[in-house]
Amino acid sequence: MQFVSAFAVYFVIWWITLFAILPIGMKTQAEVEEVVPGSVESAPARFRGGRVVFWTTLVSGLIFGGWYAASTWFGIGIDSLPNIVPKFD
């Protein structure tokens, strides 16, 4: 697999993982009872961008590693899906 293709797959996995990890551990301003005037109550009370980026990179790296191992060493890819999914008549 070429570097650009691998990077593109990792990039897509990273963005999907970002939106899965983003709400984990978030507390809203309403939960903390410190609503800033002019903002929505559901806005984050304290955004921790560094922590979110770290966990997103770690989890997406594990997912990408699993995908890379499955596609490179075991030969499982998009073309294998028709053989994995059962046929319904």
C-alpha cells in the first residue's frame, strides 16, 4: 500500500474517531451551573482540546493498525465482504 493511500485511510478513521470521542467526559455549562452570558447552556464548560486530540490519535492508530494488519497479512479487504456477509435468497 502506498503512503498516500494509507494516510488517506488514517485521515478518514481519525475524523470519524474524533466525533466519537469528542463528547466523552464533556460537561456543559448548565451542569456546572456557570453559564456565560450570551452563550448557550449546552456549550462546554471547559474544552480540553489537547486531551481530545491525544485520545483520538491513540484510538484511531489502534483502529488503523487493526485494519492494516487485516488487509496486509490476512488479505481481508473490500472485495472480501461478499464472502463474509451471508446471502439471502
